[in-house]
Amino acid sequence: MKMNVLNTNGKARITLHGRFDFNTHRDFKSSCDSVLGATDVATIEIDFGQVVYLDSSALGMLLLLKEKAEHVNKSVTLTNCHGTVQQVLEIANFGRLFTIH
């Protein structure tokens, strides 16, 4: 999986490409840790526009990110969710935990 991180105007956007699964946990953690430590970031946006698959470990990574973000007073939003990604997030009731666009 390829990830891009862009920080602008108090928001960090992490754009994911490909499969979001256990094999990407180190890269995802590294990307998240960099924005969690940024003092100029208030919101972390995870862009799923190019994600073709996610599994339960990806859901776990999102939950850990949310927990860490709340600890440092940051919010997490999930954007560009469609198709299978949207279905998995709906089945897992992530709409109750995250703002999803």
C-alpha cells in the first residue's frame, strides 16, 4: 500500500492507495505517528478514495489511531469511503465512532 501525508491549515490528510490490511500496519503507524506529534494539526483525515480492500486489522488500526488522537486532542475523520470500504465501515458501525464523509 502506498500512503501520502499532506499537512495544510491544521489538517493532516493521509491518502491511502490499494489494500489496507495487516501488511500495512507499520507504514500506517509511522504515517499516523508523524501527524499525531505535529502541534499544528487538529484534524487527521484518512482518505479512502483509492482503497480497494480493508480487513479487520485495518479497523483495529483505525480504532488505535482514534484513541491516540483523542489523547492529544485531535479528531479523526474518514473520507471518500465507497463500495466495499463503505460497506465494511457500516457493518462495523464505525459511523458511531468516526465522522465519515
